[in-house]
Amino acid sequence: MNPTATDCCASPGQSLLSVAQGRERILQAIAPLDASEQLPLRAATGRILATAITSGIDVPPFDNSAMDGYAVRGEDCTGGTQVTLTVIGASFAGTPFTGEVQAGQCVRIMTGAVMPGGADTVIMQEQVERDGEQIRFAAQGVRSGQHVRHAGEDTRCGDTVLAPGVRIGAAETGLLASVGIAEISVVRRLRVAYFSTGDELTGIGTPLAAGQIYDSNRYTLHSMLNRPTIECYDLGVIPDQRDAVREAFRQAADMADLVLTSGGVSVGEADYVTETLEELGEINFWRMAMKPGKPLAFGRLDNAVFFGLPGNPVSVMVTFYQFVLPAIRRMNGENPRDPLQVQARCTADLKKAPGRMEFQRGVLETGPDGGLTVSSTGMQGSHLLTSMSRANCFILLPAESSGVRKGEWVGVQPFADLY
Ligand code: AMP
Ligand code: MG
């Protein structure tokens, strides 16, 4: 990444980079981590699978009953009349019946118990009248083979049950356990170092002096980075001094695969992030056609990927979810996918000027008619963290949009999918 050659969007007058273009360039520039570790199943929750998993068994491993009832021979249940059979034993889950069912016979069977030899059909116990060792039921309506779960119906021996890049959630953990796998290889955790920049920032726990504000960005970042796939390092608040910023960059690059900073990426006099990245690493500086989050520095610092996020708290969150999260997923080896987007009807007019794509904060709800509606959280300044806190979604307004009228459809990105 040569600063002058790729810095196509930094000069005033040149077109801004779209959100989609930015994301594409970021994903092109980074590669998945090439290291994995072996973990016991329970410790792997939330991690990304590094190798394909093949089943060594059929699941279920044997034909078994889907109901509590009686295992019978389907051929004994033909004709339109009553069937009478003799009970010759029982098959419990875990304790199979070892004999063979002959014509005119049946076996008491429980859900999950092995189908006895000779039987291929189960009659629910509710449909049976039992008298001593005899059962009676109507043949009508009995379908040969009914209520039997077949070996290998879920997974066959030799099947690939999970591919690399899959995130291990509850279903995957259960699936792995069902094929008897106790340990898996997962992508090693991504090391992320981050710091805030700004002379005005005070740590919480200290009273504010004149002109000071509390540093909130390190707290939102900590929370957004709190994932099983990440190990994070908080490097604190760095003052707006060239040497201090340089030192923090060096320290971060030494310890991390990914370095995030907030603030200092604009063109103000105390903005040292961009020039330090240019000096110590490789930089792309982009003016993004988005609101909030216009300036974004992206590049490389030694072996680490670097994002210089804007300083405003909402901009930090928006750029994190739109650019850093896809990068994290790529580095973690996760299968690429776009965040879920749904359409909802606006409950009121939304103001917007054409030019930049907006990520307004909204509340997505199920309306009275069962359809989705979305309403704005109100004021949309990039310094208003309350607008994020009240929201459960981003309302996506395309660059060319000049606002939305009440009742029109808009694209919405639910926060629930931004994990
Ligand atoms: P900057 O890009 O450094 O000029 O910052 C833009 C705005 O975000 C300024 O109003 C800063 O005070 C504010 N800001 C920067 N860093 C933080 C932070 N860590 N927490 C809260 N606000 C911040
Ligand atoms: Mg600043």
C-alpha cells in the first residue's frame, strides 16, 4: 500500500469512497490468521473451526423408535380389520431386545430404543389395547415403516459435518458431540490492541477538569471486542503528542494482529494518527461517503492490520461494525457474509441530504399488522451515544437518498446480527 498511489480519496474535490468499496478494499488487503489450536469441545464455544470435521459414525447409529409403543412387522398390519399380536419382550433405550420378531409377534418399545430384528414399524401405545401379553389395534391407517428413525438419517459415517470457517455455536457443539468428537482445531485467538488519543480525555474515576471529557471509546471498543475469538489489550489514553503516539504505535504493533485507535485521524493540528501511520507503516486514508464516520485510516503497521477510527463515539461504533468487524471475521477465518438486512416501514419522515450513505439509529419493532416498522431514535449527531443506546438497528439510507417519507420502506441492519 503506497500512500500516494492508493490515497485516491484523500484530496478535497476527489470523490469519496463508498462504504461497499471501502469494505471490499479492506477485505482484499487482509488474510486469515494461519494458526490454530486444539481445544476440548466445551472450551471451543464461539470459536472458528480450522479444519473440516468428518463423522466416523452414523447418527443415529441404529434404526430406533420415534414413539413409545410396540414394534411390529408391517406385513402383519394389512387388511381392514383388527390386528392381534403377542408381546414377546421389551426394548428400552440403552437396553435392546435381543430376539427376533416373528409373524404374529411384537415387542414393547420406548422412544430411542433399538428396533428389534424382524420389526420395521411402530404402533403408538395410545392406539393399542393391551390385555396380558396380547395387544389389539386397528390395521386401518397403519403405514408400514411408520415411526421409525433410520440409522444415518441425521449424519452418515464419512460425511463432512462441519466445514472450516464455521463458528462453533450451541448446535455445532451438540452436532460434534453427537458424532463423538471431543476435541477440535480452532483458529487461534486474534490479538487486538487499542488506545484512545486526545488531550481532552480523562479516565473514569477522576473528576473532570475544565475542557475535559471522559474517554468512552475505550469502553465501547472493549465491549464490542469482547468475543471468544479475541484477546484484547487496552493501551489507555495517549496524549496528542507526536512522540507519545509513535511510542504507542510501536508497542501496539509488537503485541497485536490488529491495532485500533480512536480520534486524531482528521486534519486538525493535533491529529497525529494518520501521519504516524504513514511514517511507521503503510497507509490508506479514506474520506468515506458515509455519515457518521467520514475519515478512516486503514493500513498496516509491521505485521499488524491497522484501523484509525474517528474520535466521535457514534462514529467509532458505526465504523467498527461496518469495517472492523468484517476484517475481524476475515482474520479469524470465518466464512464471509454480509450482516442481515431487512426491510421495514418508516413510522415518520426521515431527513437526509443526498451525497453520503447514512447509518441512522433506529428502533425496529413488529407493527400492529405484524409487519416490521422502524422509527428514528431522534437527534443523530455523531457525538450522541444515547442515540446508539436507544437503538436496536441501523437504518441504512443510501448515498443518493434525499430522505424518506412516512410509510416508505427502508433497509435496516438489526444490531442483533452484528456479533
Ligand atoms: P478527533 O477526531 O480526535 O478530533 O475527535 C473528534 C471528537 O470526538 C472530539 O469531540 C473528541 O473530543 C471526541 N473524542 C475523541 N476521542 C474520544 C473518546 N475516546 N471518548 C469520547 N469522545 C472522544
Ligand atoms: Mg482528538
